[in-house]
Amino acid sequence: MMSAPGRGSALLRSSQRVCSQCTRPAAPRIRTTPPIPRSLPSPAILPLTSRRYYAAEATAATPVSQPTSPPPVSTTTAPEPSPSPGSQYRIKSGLILTRPPLLTRDPTPFETAFYLYQKRLNERLTAPFRRAFYFKPDTATDLDFGIKLEERHGVPAKDIGRYNPRSRMGWNDEVLVGSTTSTREHMMDRLLRDAELRVSEDGEPVAADERVPVERPMPRRTEADDKGDVRRLDRALDRTLYLVVRRGGEGEGAAWEFPTGPVRTEEMLHETAARVLSESAGVNMNTWIVGRVPVAHHVVKPVLGGGGDASSVLQPGEKTFFLKGRIMAGQADLAGNKHGLTDFKWLTDEELQEVLSEDYYHSVRGMMELR
């Protein structure tokens, strides 16, 4: 079939036309984030591994270099910066090793009187009850209580002598001033004597010479207290004891202190404290470092020369950070120690004030226990 004249040539010409939309240049893309201004400095380049400059053998810290614009040319020479103040001090770590109290403290006069008041009140409240309320009749315990009640002349209390709470003078059980019936020793003797069994398990009375005495409690004062041996841990059982060591001999250069030593570059404070304790007092102690945060610190200022600045340090100072520890078992042993220690003591807070220097004790007194 033939197409209309001129139609094919028109289609050919239309296919050869170039679309004006395709020839337009591409529109620029809109930037969503603002460009970084060229005037801002580039970020600092941090090292991959950071060095800790508080170690004993470390010197002043060197600041991290940053790429900056070249400084302006000056005709005068700028003075060199002085060393950092940190180079004037050596960092040390120490351990305040303590033994906690093993006994409760002695009661105050008010506490003793209140205990006796509560004891008398309890005896009044229990007096109205019949004996069968506490003991089954005709048993060994009932027979034993009957014999003891007869020895006390019918008095339920075991330490006040003759007293009848059911009489019209039953209220008159107060302790007079100067009476020995309220002392701890008197009450203990009467209670221990009353605790001895008077009747055997089969209900037969036990003769006085065959009675088994009740074991008395251990005394609060030990042999170490009587002899004044300050190297033993079984002394001052109701107080906290602190381990102190002596550096040097008995001359003027000797000084008492807690176990301390310099911090190495690769160590933390608690690691140094544990190492120094084992190097100073041996490994025959079961100890526990309470935490990794220092509880006290002591500063010894450096000795400066004539210049009075860090460049004229004659003797560097010391900054000692103390951690707290506990001893559970064992004993200190200075044989073969690496710090030149010659003696050790376990002292209370009051005894520490006598052997430690005034400024040294003032630095650590805030962590001392109340007793």
C-alpha cells in the first residue's frame, strides 16, 4: 500500500530533529551541607598510643604537634619555655593496710545502765508466768531449774541475790550507787555458775564436785596487750590497727611510714600498691585492696636552687597517693625486702600520731576509723 505523497519525507525530517530538551545543559546539584571553610584549622592528629606521664621516671609531657600556619618572622629570639611543673615531682603509691576490730567496744556507763534496766524489766515481765509455761513437768530441765531456783532463794534473776518479785516490795530491785551487783565481772560469774547443769540427762542430781563448769569467755585483753608487743595482730582487739614500716636504722634518718614505692610507667596506682606491699612485707599475708581510688595523698615539695624555677631543682619532690587495704590472715615479714625496711608495727590511731611526722599524719588522718 502506498503512503500519501510527502508523508514519509515529513516523518524522516521529524526523526532527524534534535529535541531542544536534550540539548539543555544539566542543572547544577544543590549542596545539602555547607562546605568546610578554608580558614578553619585542620583537626589535630592524635597518636595511636598515649603515654602516661605521671610515672616516676617520666619527664615533662610534650604537647601534641598540630599542623598550623608558619609563624611570622621575628627579629628577636623568643625565650625557651620552662619545664612543666610535673617534672619537679616523683609519683609514688602506698597502701594503708588495716586490721579491723575483732570485738565490740566496751559499753559506756549509760549503755551498761540501760542494759541492766532492760534485764530487770524482762525479769518482771516473766515473773507472773508459772514454771510449767517454760518447762515440761518432771523432765531433766524442770528438775534442773527447780534446784537452781532453790539455790537463789526463789529469785528468778540470777545475779541480784535475794529478791522476791511477787512480794509487795517487788518493785525495789533498783541498783544502788556503788553496788557491785551491776558490774560486768559479777554478772558473768553468777551467770556462768548458774549455767552449770545440776541434773544429768536421766534426771539424777549431779554432785557439786562432779559438775562440769561452763567455759569462760576469752578475756578482752591478750598477752600481746599485757607485754606491749606492737608487732602482733592479736592486740587491741576492739580497735583498728595500721601497718607502718621503718625506713633506715634507728638514727636521725629513720622514718616511719606506710609501705610506699615509685609508680612504674606501665602500672596503675593499685598495681603499684600491691607490688610494694609484697616487696616490703612479704607474701605471707592474705590481703585485699578495697578500691582503686586513693583515700589520701601526701605531698613533699621539691628543693629549688637559686633560680627558683623548675630548671633549678636540686631535689625533686614527691606526691604519694594512698589506697586502703585489709588483712584477713598472715603476718608481715621484712626478711629480704627491696626497700631497705628494718622494722614494722601494728598501731592504733593514737599510736600513729606518736611515730609519724606531723605533716605526714595530717595528710592521712581523714581516712582513719573512729576506733
